[in-house]
Amino acid sequence: MTPLLRLVDVSKSFGATRALRGVSIDIFPGEIHCIIGENGAGKSTLGRMCGGFVRPDTGSFWYDGKEVPFFSPEEARAAGLAMVFQELSLAPDLSIQDNLFLGAEPTRNPLRVLRRSRERSDCKSVLDAVGLGRIDIRQPVNQLPPGQQQLVEISKALARKPKILVLDEPSAMLSLAERKHLHGIMGELRANGTAIVFVTHHVSEVAELADRVTVLRNGALVESITGRQTVDQIVERLGGGGIPAPHWPQQSQVVQNPDNSAADLLSIVVPRLDGSTEAIRVAPGEVVGLYGVIGCGSERIASIVSGQASDAASVAMEVEGQKIAVNTPVRARRLGIGHLPNGRAANGILPTRSISENLYLRPRSRKQRASLAPTGGDPDKELSEIGVRYGNAKDPITSLSGGNQQKVLIGRLLGSDLRLLVLEEPTAGIDIAAKADVHNLLRKCTGKGWGILLVSSDLEEAIALSDRIHTMFDGQCVRTYSAPTTGDMSSISADVVGATHAKDREEVL
Amino acid sequence: MSSQSSINQASPPKVRHLFGHVGYADLMLPLLILLLALVAVMIEPRFLSTNNLLNLLRQLTPLLIFAAAQGIVIMSGGLDLSQSSVLSVAGVVGVLVMPQLGIGGGVCVMIAVGAFCGLLSGFVAAATGASPLIVTLSALSITQAFALILANGVPIYDVPGEYTDLVGFTSLAGIPVMVLIGLAVLACCWVLLRFTVFGRYVYAMGSNYSAALHSGVDVRFYTVLVYVLSGTCAGIGAVVVTAWTSAAQPIAAPNLALQALASVVLGGVALKGGSGGMIHVVFGVVTLGMLSNVLNMIGVSAYFQTLAVGLVILLAVCLDRLRQRSARR
């Protein structure tokens, strides 16, 4: 049998990050091909490449047995490819019906009257298939809960009657029942000869559905396996892998705080997978890591602690022993909580301003407030203390490398009077040397008695820095690892892809 | 934290309307309009006379035409600041060619000039991806300059009498032709928005541009179309205004575009795009029009009228924010 779609030896870089290196994938009609890997392994890039939304730098593309130029999104659509996006492609104000047929009208004539009654009956059949048969198709999609929006997104792809369906992590927002339904639909499509590319990090789904599994790690192909796999087989390949993990210096253990009587800087209660609750505590001088895949809930905890969540009051949280709802970032800052958000370019730096202005973008002390100078203190002294390599403090921040920009952002926090840092992906997209520098800066913080809540999708980093790691899955805490080592890696990987979950369930059943 | 909501739940019933979704909050403006009418009748019983109402409609017509177009532009996620000056240049050019091409030719030229200006704005906005605010601001200056240059900076009073009589002062079945033109524009916009592919794409682009792009909508083409529509309406506005004032002013109705913007927002069309309908435009236009009509009757000075209009718009914006916040809960 010839594959319907083949990507051969494709590579893709985004700036300095190599998202994919020399990956090949074959997609056959009537098969579910799962792409699995950890965060940043390149799964989504590969999925979007199949749908024509990412153009590879090198490699070749075969469709229906012939080598063809890479598809544009339009060509992909014309060839019968449909894509379900991780970040939905729905227009929130439009009705379900309008969304389902958006861009799929039989005519391109703008003045053509919409065939709403025909669309309505088509709507019914497609929505029936995903279990939304009784929904009011005239209501705008922004009034639906996230799970149902995801189902509408899936129906939108189904309405195009695709030959190849690419699903990019479609189950993140679905409840168990909805997920089961989706699996049923995928089974039917497979029986009808549709080729399905299923990008996921839920290992139990792979074990349940896959006819073929492609395991990715750091943008490279670990293995492409044919046939159904068990959870353990997949986890083994995910964690073990053919590619050795980069060597990390074992942590120079941070100043341990043996005095347990000292009040925790932070305590926040999170539901546990087994139904009980877990209090995530950060003591002075401690680094506590939250590890999980995208959408696991660790970002939400970070946003609650740093005062970004509007419903913070609904979570039981204590700061230095006081029950407090941190409802604004300003309040968080007054309590001594500093936040390093994810996404340096979007949420961190002021790209059009200088290095020193970026460094001094922090609340001023009382003494500084009296001064009119845009910056306070001696930027050169501070910058050299945090080890930034720069020419002139008045140069634009964008003249620095990503790693040095990141150090400036951490320096911004270091110069403030804080007690607790919430760090999201502190070393995302920076090189090894800069990573080590950032880690040293963080150790300096803990040395001063500050606590750190670390949200990182880099497992080696989380292990190297943390005194404790809480693994997260589906908004819940799975397990807690005290003084984690690289030996815990496979167990941690299994936790966050839901393998622990799946096994627990098997035992219950 | 996981979503365990039942997926087969039927949705709660909603107030529905031929014009789209109309919630309870949308009833605020009609109530305000009724209140204004009541005040007007109490002060001046002749307010409800056919004559006065037709006169009111006539006054509202240019604003209605502009607001209908501006509404569609805003729903698509754009903005058109150049409407007034496009009207001016279209009026000037149309009246200048009227002696050669006749009345029909002149009218066609006015509409064509408007459409062409919109085409240029739309093309620049779509091709460069620049903010429509800047693009139409520059279009405002450029078209204004052409209107001044072509008219030599003075109004052209050389407008054929038959033309001003026909468009400005004739009535068909008791309704002024001018008002009929305004209503026709409104009806066309309504049909476009509610029943055509164009309308669906306008809402989609305004609601989530990248979703529209990912769904295969030719967003650039439709951006151009939206501005062509707006320019065309400015051309139609030129037909009405030149006939009514019996002159082609190089700076005609300078505040009309901003008033149109105000009435669209007042009516409840979200500035970020993607929602609202012609019903909201109508509410906004009628409220704003009646407000100044009633204030005139009471004898409030023009200075205080401007103040009142500003306050009403501010109120509308606050209400809109409250509505959005409660909708998000």
C-alpha cells in the first residue's frame, strides 16, 4: 500500500530553535497515526506541516505516490486535508452554523446568498456525529464551554469530508465522555478509509487508538512503530529514547532550610488525582517545580499566585501563613511576589527601549520615587552583577541575545524587594551557557532566602533546580518527588502524559 | 478544573430577532428613544405630525447612510475615518461633470468616485496590513485635498435645479426621495450582512481574523470589498447632500463621519468588531438624531447639545463594558 502523504527528511527552524531535524513520516489511508512527544519535541510543528500551515526548510513532500511541492494551506484544503487546531480556528461571535461552513461555501461569489437551510441539515448530521446533535446551532460559539467549542472545531473539519484529518491535541479540553466520543468518531473515519494524524501527549490515547506511532524527542525522530502499543512500551520510548539527554550538572543543593518552623512563603491547595488535595508549599530558600504538559494546570497556578487570575479567591492560598487572595499583580508585588511570565518577547521585554530602561521597569523604593530620573541606581553595576554581556546600557534591549535579555528580566526581579518568585519557563529558547548563568542567578535568589515556584516544561532543568517537583495532569497534582534525580525521569514522564492516570483507572476497572 | 459539563444539554431559550441576536440590554436604546419622543410630544404636540417626522427622517438620512457603511466596516474589524472627505470629493467631481454628462451621469460619477476612493484605501489596508486608522486618516487628507483643489476651495453652486428638486425635495408616495435612498442603502446593507457570503466573512474577520484566515477566507479580498462598500456609500451620501444643499462643498459635512462612528458605537456595535447588526446602527442613528432634535425644541444651546451628545456616548460605552463583563461571567 502506498502512503497517501509522505514527509521525507523534513527540517524546520524557528530562529535559533530547531523544531524539527530530519524527520520522516508516512500517512496511510484508513490508519490512525499518532505523533507523541514531550513539550517542545516538535509534534505540533510536524502536525501543522502535514496541514500545509508550516513550510519546512528542507525535505520533500509526497502526495498519493508522487513527489509534489509543499502544499500551501489552500492546496492542502483542495487535496482533502482538514486540520483541527490546538488554538481553535473559530470566530467566537459567529453562530455554530456560520463557523462550521466558514470558508467552505460552495461559491466564492461574495454576493451569493448563503444556503442556510441546506447548511442547517448538513450541520445536524455533522454535529450528531460528535454528540452535539441537540445543540442550538444558532448560538454564538463563545457561549459554549471550552469542551464543546473543541467539538465544534472538530465538526468543522469533519464537515469538509477530509481524506486526511490532522488533529493537533484535540483532547486537552475535553471531558472523559467527550474524549470517548471523539475516539469513536476517529474509529469510524478510519473504517471509512480516512487517514488520521493525531498529535497528542496523552499516552493512554495512543495505546488505545494508534495503528502507527511516531515518537519525537527534541525535534528528532526517536522511532516510528507500526501496530498497537501498550502504555509501558510507549513510555519507555518517550523517556528512554535513542537520544541521550544533555548532561546537567547536579544541583549544588540550595541552602536547605532545616528550620521547619519558619512559615512557608506560600501554600496553595490543589486537587490530587486520587481525589484528595495536595498543598503546594514553598519555604524560604526552596525551589518548588511544577511539571506537566501544556494545559495541565501549572500555568493556572502561576497566574493565581502572581495575581493574574480574576477568580483567585476561589482557591485556598496562604502567603506567609496569611490567608490571602492575590487579585492583582500590584497586590502580588506588595506581598513580595515577583513574576517572570512566559513568552519573553510578548510579555517580558519592552523591545523598543534600552537595556537599562528594561532593567529598571520595576516598582521603585521610596527613596527612588523622589527622583525624576527614568532609571534608578547604577545600571552598569547591576548588569555586570547578573552577568549580562552588553555594549552600552543605553543600547536597545533587542541588541542582546535571548539569553542576555532573559538575564536582564531576572535582574529586574532581583533588584526588587521580594520574597517569592514565580518563574514560567525561565530558560525557554536560550543556549546552554546562558541557561547555566540563569540557574546560578536563581541559586543566588534562594541563597538570600527567597522562595521560587518554578513552572518549566524542561524536565532536566526542573530536576536540576527543584527541591521538590509536583507532577501535574489535567488540572490535578499527580505525585510529589522530593529531591528529584534523573532516575525519576521516566516516572515523571509517565505521570504527566496520564499514564499513571490510565493505570490507576485500569486497576479500578 | 476539567470540564465535565453535559454535552447534550439543550441551550436556554434566547430572545431572537429578525436582525440577529438582541438581548435584554439591547432594549435600553429603544426605551431611550421612546422617552425622548415622549418628552418631545409633551413639549411640542406637533412633534408627531407627519411633516415633522418626515423632516426628522430627512435630517437623519446622510447620517444613516454613513452609519450603515461605518457599521459594516467596524463589524469587519476596521474603521473608516475618510467618509466625509470622500463625500466631498465625490460631490465636487460629480457636480463638475454634470453639465457634460447630465444628471444621471453625474450621479454615477459621484458613486464611482466614492467606490474608487474606497478601493484605494482597502487595497492599501489589505496589501500592507497597516492599521485602518492610519490608512483612512491619510485617505481623509488626500481626498480632502483633491476636493479643495478641484473646487478651487469654494463651494460650487452650479447644480442643476432638476437634480436638487428630484433628489432633495420630491416625494414618492409621500416619502421624500432622499429618505427612500437612505432606506434603500440600509436595506442593502442589511441583506448583505444577513444573507450573503460577504456578511458571514465580515463578521468572521472582525471576530477572529486568524480564524477566518485559517478557515480559507480570502481576508485581503474581503477587506478591499468592505472599504469599497464604505466608499460607495460615501458616494451615495454625496448624491444626497449635494442635492439637499444645492451645492457641492469642498468641505461638506466634516463632522458626519465622526457622528456616524458615534452612533454606531452608541447603538451597541462593539468597536473590536465581529458583532452587532443594522438594527443597532438604526437605534444609534435615531437616538442621536432625536436627541439633537429634542434639545433644539427645548431650546438648549448648541454648545450644551454637543456636551449632551458626548455624555450619552460615554454612557453607552460604559453600558457596553458592563454588558460584556456580565456576558463573560
